[in-house]
Amino acid sequence: MTTIVSQIEDVENNIRGCENELDMIDRSLRLKKMSDGERDELVNKQKQLKEEIKEHEKFLGTLRKENRKSMAVSVAILVLFVLGYLLICS
């Protein structure tokens, strides 16, 4: 079972990979001479990567929200234990 933190790291790495590939495509579109077919293929790949990045960012937002919830529950449990300890010891 993977943790939320490791899932966040995986998604961030996927976003970075897509962004790197997108940069390479942008550079190729600007600098290389190519046929219309090749250019269209790169433009389509560029659109796909942008959509993939949007999906990853949406999922990343969901994971971060879930991580905040988990952290809030952990803090609440810790506070309850501290309060219980203080009540027992007083």
C-alpha cells in the first residue's frame, strides 16, 4: 500500500516528466524544419501532454487535500492524548 506522500511524489514526478517533454516539443517546433505532417503530430502530442498535466494537477490537488485531512486527524488525536495525559496526571 502506498502512502499519500509517495503518491504525491509520483504525481509530481509525472508532471515534471510531461513538462520536460513539452519543453522539448516546443523547442523542436521553434527550431527544427519539418514537414506539415511532422509538425501536426508534434502539435497533437503537445495538446495531449497539456491535458495530461491538467489531469495530474487535478489529482495532485485531491491528494494534497487528503493529506491535509490526514494531518488534521493526526493532530486531533495527539491533542486528545495530551489532554488525557494531563487530566490523568493532575
